[in-house]
Amino acid sequence: MYSATVQSRYTTRKGICLLNSCYKSGNYDALYARYLKNASQLVSQIKIGRRMSYVDLCGGTGAVSRELVKKGAVDITIVDLNWNMLKRAPINIKKIVANAEEWKPERRYDVVFCRQAITYLNLERLEKVIDSALKPGGFFVFNLIDTERSTIASMDHKAYALDGKKYQELTLILFGMAHHFQRSEKDGIDLTSFRMYGRSDIESAFKNWDIRINHAPKAMYFMLRKSRNKG
Ligand SMILES: C[S@@+](CC[C@H](N)C(=O)[O-])C[C@H]1O[C@@H](n2cnc3c(N)ncnc32)[C@H](O)[C@@H]1O
């Protein structure tokens, strides 16, 4: 388990984003278009009820929130430490700028979603936050990459085209940390670094939770249920 937090951020004068979660407000959706497609898959892991309350944790520009709105949810709170991301999320939802590891929710929710982001967080600290955010019997739903790649050292390069735009990406994995360069010909370059968590990391941080996992191509969807007997 990696306990170090990778919070450093740096933007060069040319606007190139370096290091964890330093997505520029304008280019995240364009640069990561390929990765935004599974927001609906994450949301469909659970039945969405109009009367239920939802958190989109580390919600960024609101990919999950948008899916929730489409499915009729009205009580949605999005939390992210980067206002430049949050300001692009749907306007009719509650927005909170906070570090997910330290967030102190003022109320309880039925479901907390976290898409493409749990790998930025310390899991022990996150467990406490999720516990305080959920009602008894509530769900924490998130995704992880399902990878066979070595977490000691590996490298992948991909070049692809999407909606007429050319993209390049390079992923370097070194000792459990992934460093992902993403580039599109029109939208610039981004570098983000995150941990390569696996199922055992989740199980050891969320010990008394009921854990269910659905496997999809290259992705694992986790549904963690808080005990009904916990306050
Ligand atoms: C890959 S983006 C995913 C955004 C969104 N969930 C989505 O599905 O498009 C990761 C997001 O996590 C946010 N983030 C990273 N570390 C965070 C932290 N400690 N607390 C809150 N947000 C964080 C970043 O600002 C960024 O918006």
C-alpha cells in the first residue's frame, strides 16, 4: 500500500500540466475523451432513484454528475479540490471545493461515486471520509483499472484517432506509481501520476465493508456497502 500522497502540481509557462490532477479547465474533456466514455458504466452499477442523494467525489468536470442528471437524480453534490474542473460541471448541482481525504461532510448521502480518481487518494484516510459521508447501508461505487501489467516497471505507448483528432499516450509504471502522458494534436499535453491500486489494497483499507466487484474489459467496478448497523 502506498501511503505517500502525490499532491504536487506544476504548470509550465506553455500551459503544460505536470503532475497529479493539474488538469487545465478547458482541456480535460478534450484530452481524455476516450476515458470519459465509461462514466455511464460506473453509474449503471447501481439503481438511480430520484429521491436518493449522491456525491460525485473528485468529480472534476462532472462526467458522473451528468450521467446522474440524465437518470433523473436531483440531489447531487460534486466535490473536487480543483475549481477549474468544478466550474465546468453542471450548474444545477451543489459544488464543494475540498480535498477528498480531509472533507468533512455536513450531511449523509445514499451513494458516493468516485470515477478515475481513487488512485490519487490515501485509502485509509478515504475510508474515514466515506464512512462519515454515507448513511448506514449506503454505497461507495468506484472504478479501478484491471491490469495484468507489472507494477514494478512497464511501459505502454498508444497512438489513436478519435472524432477526427489524433492522440498519443505513454504510460510508465514504476514501483506501483503510474505516470501517464496524454497528448492530442489540438488540445495540448497533460501528465498525471497516480498509484496502481489493486483489489487487495481496497480490501485492507475497507475491512468491515461488504465488497462486490464487477469486471468489465480493462476495468473493475467496486461497490462497497456500509454496514446498516453503523452510525
Ligand atoms: C482523472 S480526473 C477524474 C474526474 C472525474 N471524476 C471524471 O470522471 O471525469 C481526477 C480528478 O480528481 C481530482 N482530485 C485529485 N486528487 C484529489 C483530492 N485529493 N481531493 C479532491 N479531488 C482530487 C482532480 O482535481 C481531478 O478533477
